[in-house]
Amino acid sequence: MRGFKERRNGYARLDTKQLLEAEMREALGLAPAKPAPKRSGQRPSYIQVELSVRKSSGGPAFRFEHRSRSLSTLEAQLEAEKLVRQKGWEVWAVLDVRQVSE
């Protein structure tokens, strides 16, 4: 049985005293840090807001699209409307607010 390696809690075969000591160190946070698992290709997501806007002086309406990293659709819509007002345009209508995952 000497050549047989058993793994328990990530440790190679140790005697009972060494195993208890290693487990206690890990429980107290004194054990060497284990490498964090890598993220598995998490795709970025965002909220896309489409507004129909027009110039303050009038004229035809046109489409304005804004991508927000916010989690809230309402916050993303308000962010887009704020950008429209900063450019001197008026929000005519909200066309679409949707979450997009790439």
C-alpha cells in the first residue's frame, strides 16, 4: 500500500497527525492559497435602449441607440434619455429596451 497515493481534501497521502494539522491550518486560513478557478468564457451583457428622438427645433424623428452596462432597464433608459438631452435633442418615444448577451 506504500506506492498507492490517496487524495483527501486536496492533500497527498499523509499520516493522521500531518493530515489533521493541514486541515486545521486550512480551516484557520493559514494554509497556502489555492488558485482561484478560472471563469469559463463569461459573455459580456448589456442593456440596449432604442429611442426615437428629434431636434429641439422640430423636424423628423430619428433613431438613437445606447448601450448601458447597468443591471436595471429603468436606469439604462434614464441614462440614454440624459445623453439625448445633453446633445440638445428631445425624446419622442421609447422604441425598445432589451438585455443583450453576446
